[in-house]
Amino acid sequence: MAKIVSVHSFRGGTGKSNTTANLATLIARAGKRVGVIDTDIHSPGIHVVFGLREEAMEFTLNDFLWGRCRIEQAAHDVTPPAGPGEGPSEAPGAVLLIPSSARAGEIARVLSEGYDVGLLTDGFRALIRELGLDYLFIDTHPGVNEETLLSIALSDTLLLIMRPDSQDFQGTAVTVELARRLEVDDLRVLVNKVPPGMDVELLRGQVEAGFKAPVIGMLPLDHDIARLGSAGVFAARYPGHPLTQGLRQVASRLLS
Amino acid sequence: MAEESNRGDLDALMSKMKSAAAPFRATLQELHRKYATVADGRVATYIPELATADPAGFGISVVTADGLRFDVGDAERLFSIQSVSKPFVFGLALEDHGRERVLAKVGVEPTGEAFNAIVLDEATNRPFNPMVNAGAIATTDLIRGEDHADRFKRLLAMLGRYVGREVFVDSATFLSERATGHRNRAIAHLMLNFGMIEDRVDETLELYFQQCSALVDCRDLAVMGATLANGGVNPLTGERAIEARYVKDVLSIMLSCGIYDFAGEWAFRIGIPAKSGVGGGIVAVIPGVAGIGVYSPPLDERGNSVRGVLVCKELSERFGLHILEAGHAGPALLDEIRPGRRGG
């Protein structure tokens, strides 16, 4: 039975897409078949982290929504090659990305015409079935829109990513309320970009008490991933890095 | 007040998302695919306007008693409500006059005769039930109002409460019904002869033709069914469409007489209150759970939508909906609408 993990932030800039790409990669390294779907139709981006160029996309999620292809035809194998110091990865793990189109015309069409949001449900289920997935990660649009709410409603696990920032606190509270109303059972918070010198245990307590949800991890604000600038999957590039260790812990908690 | 209406918007959005995420969506799509290829049945032709319906048109809608909605296919295609209006007008007559006065004018016995049979109960002169044309004209006669316009407005307002929007009558269908409704005129005059209806026969007949020509789509039928399933309160608007005490009267009649002369077998095999119309619509009610609306114009020889009957039959069998076995046969419908989220 495949698990659907929706990854959401109320505000942009939390590192949502990078974290999703890294967690998906680490779970694939553990031998799982992991789908990643970019439902951030209005501002797609995770394909950049995986190094998938616009020209290399034959079909995208948009093509599926307009009935131009089956959803699995929009899947691209983006499994990052093993990095230095990593052994050959255990087959048959893979990361399969379903990108959204970054073409201005395609984005405009979604805005002007809209689409039946339920099609995404059909698409997710078909993906899991046709690609034999163990996990499906949904990279959602920040804030609240229909794709995001649907992804939350469909998810087995909702992973909320926030920075230790008052605006993020307030926004995350909105998502938590909506997720509770959508009857999500498994809701976890990942606190990202924690600046050095912050009392992490105090912060953890505040988050868990504020949202009545467990904290799955607290990752530091890191210069090396900032320097990479979304030009690759950090965990694949730097498997021994302390940030990768932290990400690996989060991945193993998602796996268990 | 603003807070309250925001709350309503949020509830509607949450409901939309829950239904978009439910596996039941896939079930309806599967049924639609399966039965779209059925080519049996013929579009009704006894009224010229009905003959223009597209035989390929096919929509299925389900609305739950707590307001989740599911649609597949031509769920927004408008068609004339025809006989599906009858149980709802019966409900209005009950509200206007009370049970005993209504039952003095129309019975509650299945006939086994065709829907347009010219036959009255020999002992009482009553039409057998409000689902055959004679009984329906008698119940339309019972709609209160100062004049024709007032009665017409009350009729449309009643339908509007069930569907949750303003309802309109299709003029072409109405004119077509009126020009060719000789049999219904004969039935009305026979009843006038026995004193079963009042002497404003022409007005009542016009009202009856207007009632049959009201435009709905199968989403509307599902909401109407859901309103009855929900004790008379429209689950999408929260508005009461019929007094709670008359809901079971309407549903009993639908179960025993709703599907014309197939009603007995329907009750036996499918076992949920339902009403069909020659426009191709069927409304079915799963009490406490949901309303079903199906639209598909080709009819069987008894005047029931062929695909509509098949869809209701499969839903009933698959989910154990027969009201005499509900809750202990097959997988529960609610499990598929809200998988694993029902606590406990």
C-alpha cells in the first residue's frame, strides 16, 4: 500500500521543494520507488532541483490535466546518481518526477480556465498503480488553494515545513486548522532553517504545543545548501554532510 | 454575520475537497464507463420536444446527506423533470392539506398499470396513487394559492428549496405537453366528473404541464434525493424543503409506486425509494445517507431510463443499499466516501 506524503508550507522560502527532493532521494536510496509530483502549478520549481530541463520534458502534469496524455507518461526518472563516498545504490529504488510546466502560456491557461481538481485524485491513484510506487510526495503550492487542499485531503502524512519565524507560525496554524477539518490523521512539522544559537528544545516545545503535532525534525540554516542554490539534490551531492545526516533522520522517521 | 458566511464558504470548500479526494469518485467513473456503452432503450417520443433528447447523454450524481457531492458525465445537462416532480408535489399537497385530506383524494396503492392509464379505484373513485398521471393531477390540483400565478410560484419555490437554486420551466416542453396532452385532459375530466378535483380543470392541467416541464440536471436530482435522505433539509443550503413528518410519506410512495409498473420488482431487487421520469431522469434516496440522480434519455418499454435503472441496481447491490438489508450487506458506502476516517 503506497503512502502519500504531502509537503506544504504556508509561506514561500521555507525550503519546501529542496527538502522534498532530498527526502524523496534518501527514501529512494533505501530501495523504495518514490514518485514526486509538482502540484505547484502556478509557480513550479522542483524540477530545477532535480536538474530536469524544460526541453527534456515530453509531457507535464498540465498535459494530463488537459487530457493530452496519461499521467504516467509525464513521469521522468530523475534518480540522482550516487555521489562520492556512496556505494552503488540498492536497486530498485528510483525517483520519478511529474513536473508542472514552467511555460508562461501553460500557467496562464490554468489560471484562466481552471480545471476539475478531482482529476488530480484520479492522477495520483493512477500514478501509484501504473508506476508501482511505494511513496508519492506531493510538492504543493504555498498558502491555500484547491490543489493544496486536495493534496492534504488525500495524504496519509502531511509534512508541514516552517521556519522559526512569527509569520510562519501564524500561517502554519491556518494549515493545521484546515488539515484537522480534512481529517488528516498523521500531521508532522519540520522546522527548517533554524539559525545558530537558537534554543532548539524550547522551539520544539513551542511548535508541538502550538500545533498539537509532533516535530519530525529541526534542520539548521545551512550555507552549503544555500550555496548549491537548488542546482542539485544536496543529499546526493554531499552524502556525508551534517545537514544530510539530519535529512536522513527525517527520512527514516517517514519510513518507519 | 460575516464570520458565519465565511464559515459557510469554508464548509463548502472542505466538502468539495473531501469529495474530490474520496475513492467513491473512481467508483462512479467506473459505473459511467461501464454503462455508457449500453445502447438499449429508446428516447420518449410521445411529446415532440422529448424526442429531441440526445440518447448518448449520460450523467450520474450522488450527494450525501451531509453535503458531499459527486458528479460524473453530463451532470450539468438540463432536461425536463417530468414525473420525477410527482413525489415532491405530493409532499407539497401533504403540507397544504394534511395527510387525511390528501388521502381522501388520492390513494397509496401500486397499480401495476402503465403510468398514463385512465383508471380510478372503483370503490372510492380515487386515483390509485400520486405517481400515476391521474394521481399526480389530483395532487397538483391540491396545490394551494390565490390564483394560477400564485400556485405556479409556490410550486417553483418548493422545487427551488429542494435543488437550492431558482427553477425555471422550459417553454417549448410546456407548449409541447399542452398541445399533445389529450390523454391527461381526459383523465382530469374523468376525475372532475367524480368530484375528485376542483372545477378549475384547465388551470390545474396547465399547472401540471408546467410542473412536468421544469428544467433540472442530474445534480439537482441528487440534491433533491439528498434532501429527502436528510429528513427534508437541503444539505447544501441548510434550508428545509418539506416538513420532517411528511418525508416518510413521500419516500413510502416512491418505494411502492415510484418506478411505474416496474415498482414491485424495483422494491424487490433494488429496494430504495426512487422516481423516474420520461425525460430520462431518476432520483433515488438512501435514507440517512445520500441522494442519487441519474440522467440518460433512452427508456425501457415501461418508461424508465435504461442506464438509470442499471446504475441504481449496481450501486444498490455493490453497497448493500436495499433498505431492508442496509448496514449489513456488502461494503458500506460511507467507507468508500470517507475511507478509514470514521474514528473507532
